[in-house]
Amino acid sequence: MDSIRTLAGLQQIQKTPFLLSFLVVKNDLLVFEYYAPGIVPENDFNVHGISASVTSALVGIALDRRLLQSVDELILKFFPSFDTTRIDPRKRSWMVEHLLTMQSGMEWNEYENHFTLFNSGTNWINTALGLPLASAPGDSFVFTSPNANILAAMIARVSRMSAYRFAEENLFGPLNIAVRDWSRDPQDLYLGGTGMRFTPRDLARFGQLYLRNGLLEGKQIVSRSWIQQSAMPRNALPGRRGEFTSLNYGYLWWTNYAESDSLFFASGYGGQMILVVPNRSLVIVTIADEAVTMSQAELNERELIALLRKYFL
């Protein structure tokens, strides 16, 4: 790493008020660890959308264990009690891959308040499966957290255990990390798109797992092929997110392909991120203040990406 530029970046991090933690792992060594005043390494944080990337790992493990046969399996077959008599017929073609790539076609705005649909008196999975379609499955990308919730419920069904227990036995335990809390819906199903809490160090270890193609300390926890498939861009046209100008999406992981620093990353609200940069053997974890408005969260994320690009990428 460029020591002069990195030092300047670390000084800038300390001046960035919304950053609560910043970790850099280079060549499997934790080379920098920052915590804002009042924050310690043992603190855990709600990582919001990073949860979906964890769910992606669980889907990959279910495929490795042959609990799922392929990403082409039809979604509705996993929910036989869901009433399909009046559904949009296009939903009958829903495949696992459509949910992994956020191309289910559901009519959804991630930034709206959805409490009228998802509250203590509703069945969250049935509600998600019943959302209207704005486009045919596979036609367009819209980030839709219920997609990941459906996948977590699917994992619970095929494994015949809770998503939490499946994750403990097959991912968190072997990786030697812990989810400190994990939100559930009114039907006691663990959510796949949000609501997981981790320490920054545990997030860094999860990032290392993806950097090392699923192999960590001699254990193949997730298959190499699944890691590679997850990081593969799967949208027709690249998008933009701040200074990430070749933005795309894989299997519940964001990707940004540049000439020198191609990377993929898990992303949560307002600046929770795990960035994996294979060519540099680099993992960066950021934790940002979640107690901000949506507009401020977007500004904070743009500032953070600019900081990363300037000093660390």
C-alpha cells in the first residue's frame, strides 16, 4: 500500500463525522483499525443490506449441500401453501436467480415506508410473494429487500431448520464469527435482506472468505465457483454510484469493474460496506452512522466512496 497516501486517508477518516469504524485487511493481516470515540471493537452494528450478501452465501452453501439443485429452480414450489389461483402468471416463471440478481420484477421502492404491508398483523413472505409486478422476471434490476427475505425463508424450508441455525452450522461457526442479533418477521422467520448485527472484525473475516474464494484456514466454507458467480456482473448496462462508475450487480453482491481496481462489495444503509479487491488482496470494512435521513445517508455514502477511491483504491 502507498504509505503516504494511506496515511492521508486515515487522517481524513478521523475527520469524517459519520464514520464509526474503518478496517483495512491487506494480505490477510489487519493493518488498520479505526473506531470513533466511544466505539470499541466489541460493539456490533445493524448492517442493513449487507445481510443480503450473507444470505447469498447461505444460498451458495445450500447448493453445495444439494439442498437446492440449481439457481434455475422455481420459487413458488418452495411455498406450496401460498395461494396462486389469482397471481400474475409471470410469477410462475420466478427462479432463484431472479431473486439473487434483484430482477424479480416486483413493484418496489426500497426507500418508501412499507409498514402498511409489512407489520405485526401480516404474513411477510406471502405479502412479498403477492407484490405486483412492474416488469417481467429477468427484465430489469430493482433493489428489493423482500427478494432476500424470500430466499432466507426458502433456505429454512429446504434445510428443515431456521435460517439462523443453518447459518450457525454452515457459515458462522466454521468461519468463527457470530451474528449478534438477527431480525425475524411475525411468523418467526429470519429476514434475509436486513436486520443482522455484526462486529466490524467479523465483517472483515466474512470479506476475507470471499477474497479467498470461500477457503479460509484450510476450510472450504463456500465453494469457489459460488464466490466467482456471485461477483459476476449480471445486468445489461452498468450503473453509477458516486465515483463507482461501472456499477453492476451479481448474486446479492454489488460489483464495480475498473481497469486497475475491479472489486465487489456488500452494502448497507448510508455507508455500511465490505469491499473486496482481489487484485490487491485487500478487504475494507466501513461502518457509518445509521441514525440519519435517507437523503443524508445517500450523501454520506457518496462521500465515503470518494474517500475510498482517492486514498485506498
